[in-house]
Amino acid sequence: MRLHGYWRSSATWRVRIALHHKQLAFETIPVHLLRGGGEQHAEAFRALNPMRHVPVLVFEHAGKTHQVFESLAIIELLDELFPAPALLPRDPFERARARQLALLVTSGIQPLVNLKVQVWLKHQLHEDEIAWSRHWLASGLEALEALLSAQPGRYCVGDEVSIADLCLVPQLYGARRVGVPLEPYPNVLRVEQECLRLSAFQRAQPEQQPDAEPPPSAA
């Protein structure tokens, strides 16, 4: 398996967690989203994903090469091909809840704060992209906190890791990068800490990736 992605991309990060959680070997193919105007715009990458988004997972199965993009589609496919340990609960209502929480992040938060939106706001509309991101992150985290407090468990859905946890943890990294105060979301932080006890989440951290960049100098 070859995972085309960017070390700090939350969508790529979700898929890394899934691969590690299922103990699947994969090769990282870095796609730098900023260098040279963004390597995702190169023709070679557009052939993999016309939307020019990371991640893309390329792998052989049954004698055929498959390339799959959109993080939730990749994760659900992995769960079907490699069902243990599962990332979607067996109970249909818990499964719906896991998808609901995952989509709250991937549809309700992340698209509003991703890199291309921030670049457009800053350079085309001349708006404060950080204030924009803080607003939408806080709005989404408020909803997540309410949902997690209503049905507490070790993780987002009960006591087993699910697709929802894979979405929650990377989004908190993004919230911290733009300075969103996280104290109002104790249940969100509690779930994050439980996840970070697990090897799959630790190995998927951005700083652990081969294309990770050092923090900027304080000089």
C-alpha cells in the first residue's frame, strides 16, 4: 500500500491511524501542499485525484491496482477488507453515531478550515483566515462536546475505537495550531487523551512522519 499525503494533513492523518490500528504495512509518498504552489496540483497527482486533495491510497487487490481518495471512503474500505479490529460498530445505531460524529468533523469543520480555504480568504478576499478558522473550529467543538457529554464512554462511541476517534484527534491538532482555547471541551479532551494512549494514534502523529518538518526557529 502507498499512502500519498501530507504529514500535517488531518485527512491523511485519519487514514494513517486506521492503517496502524489494523497493523497494515504501507509506504508514505509525501505530497507537499505548499512547496512550489502545492505538489497536489501537479499532473501526476491530478491523475490520482482530480480534486487535488490528499490522501490517496494506492494498493493491489485481486490482481488490480486501486486508487481511493476521500479519507472516510478509504477508512470504510479498509474496514470491509480488513474487518478486525473494526472501526465501525456492529450495532446499527452505534454505527450511525460513529458516522455522525465523523461527518461532523469531516463535513462540518474541516472543509471550512482547510488550507485552500485559508489561502483564498487571505490572498483573494483579504480576510483574517485565522479568526475564520477559530470561529468554525469552536463551533464544531461545541457540538462535539455536547454529543460526547450526552453519551459518555472511553472513546467517541462507547469503549471501542471507531472512525469518529480517527477524525476527532487530528482536528484538535488543528485547533491548537490556530489558538482555539480547548478548556470548554473537557469530554473532547478526555477522549483525545484515551486515544493517545494507543500505539496506532502515537505512530500516526505528524511529527513521526518521514516528511515532517522541524518547527520554525525561535530566533
